[in-house]
Amino acid sequence: RYGAVGMTSQLYLGDCLDVMRTLPDKSVDAVITDPPYGMNWDTDHTRFVIGPNGNGHGRPSKQSNKKIHGDDKPFDPTPFLGFKKVILWGFHHFADRLPTGSVLVWIKRNDPAFGSFLSDADLAWVKGGCGVYCFKDMSLYGETNNRLHPTQKPLPLMKWCIEKYTNPGDTVLDPFMGSGTTGVACVQTGRNFIGIEIDPGYFEIAQRRIHDAEQQPLLFA
């Protein structure tokens, strides 16, 4: 556990469903996460590389050939839908298992690049409502080689989600913590954080990033 100015970050290494059973009732105000999509995604980016190691248009990632735990089977959002506030990124991969809700759109490419390579945007399902809200951030564009996780989201994007749907002092749960971006965003916006990650390597990365964030001056008023 780490703490800063009354806020706490609780990090757990393990299966999120097992850990969630141990959490006190009403200890979570919102679930904000980027779960495995159930698409068995090939994270080997060398297929996009020009040169002797590939034939595409990108650079090899540090996370090439790193499989995402749980991505080899359909994702079931049911265990998370009972929370009061829920944001699930990548929901278009499992939309048939979700009720009607609002939609967040992360626009991650410049207009001239639309339609040129993989996805122009990512989508998140929000429990309740029916609005569609956009956020444009290209801070990870062209930085595939520096990402700490294959599906890592930009810090400004996660801060936007958190500030839009939670209040300072709330507790945010990320049951698929990955490299810990949601936790860093919580630290920087004055929210408590509970993060769960099953992969020891990613857990260590998240632990370090969140600890480092808590050593920095707070960025909120």
C-alpha cells in the first residue's frame, strides 16, 4: 500500500474475481478498466516492421509476443456491472453482453491518418445514460516501442474518464490494472485506487509507476 495526502493506493497481485470477494462492501465508487477483449490478439508488432525482422510499417514493441492473460476466451462483464459507476474500454468486442449505456470515444489519430492502419479510435461503455463523448489524444501515437503494455491507454485519457465520472476522494477499482495508468491518473486527480493484476511482470511495472507518481507534487487543486 502507498499513500499520499490522505489518498491510498491498494495493489493486489492475483485473479480479480478472487480479490474482489475480499473487498469490503461499498468500498468502491467506480470501476474504470480496460479488460481483456476476448479476441486472442496477436501482440507481435514485428509483422508491421520494415526490414529483416518484418515487412510492415511500424517498429517492434518491447511487448512483442507478450500475451494478455484471459484474452484467449470471451470476456464476461457481468461481475462488474453491479457497481454504481462502470467504464469498460474496448466494449465493442463484447457489446452483445452489455446493456444500453453511454459511450466514450478516444480519437487516437490525426484526421489525415483515418482509415490508414488498424483503428482510428477506441470505445468505452459507461453504465447509464445514452450520450456519446469524445476525447482526442495522440500522445501514444508512434510510440509503440515505448509502451509498457500492449493495450496501454494514455494518461490524459484516463484522467479525463476519472474526472468526468468520479469525485475527488472517491475510490476507483481497476480489476485489470496492466501497467497501472489508471492508478497513476487516480493519484494525480486525488482519488483512492484499488488495482488488481494477475501478471507478475505487469504488477511490478504498475507498482513502480504508481509509487513514483505518489512521490510527485499533486496536480489538482
